[in-house]
Amino acid sequence: MHAPGQAGKPWEGEGHTGTTRLREGWLGVMIIPETHTSQVDIGEAARQLQSACHDARVAYDCIDLGDLDLAHINAITARAAADAAETILRTALGEGQGARGEL
């Protein structure tokens, strides 16, 4: 039940996280940056790919040395770095996450 004079909207009442209390002069404002105004750092994609190549080489060497646990860890980090580079490149191309396919 709302107190007399309240509009009955959740954002106007007390006790709500992120509430806007218009009657008392408080106004909660959320600023959402424009995605089209920010530049994507393609250099970061290149760094991630370099990291993926390095981790893949280390994984290969670990397999050759018989250290399968370390090879597995480096294979996982290589995949994570490659996925990060792909995400950056997709963002730069404007495809976003919805068009993601399997490698």
C-alpha cells in the first residue's frame, strides 16, 4: 500500500535500490555510454593473438616434455586469448555477440 500522495510507482517510493525520490528533490540518473562513440583498440586484439600464439607454443613444448598438466593449462589460456581477440575483432566489425559461431 502506498502512502497518500505517492504515485504508486516503485521508483518513487523509499526502500528501493536506486530509487528516485522526486518529491524530495532527488533524481537518480543512469548514464549509459554510446557504444558508437568509443574506439575499439585493434592493437589489443593483436596483443591477445600474440599471447595465444605464445601459450600454444608453450603447450606444444610441454607435451613434448611430457608435462600434460602444464600443457593443458597453456592450451586453455591460448584459447582464452584467441577468444578475446575474436571478441575485439567482432566488436570492431560491428557484429557484436549475437553472430558468434563455433571455431
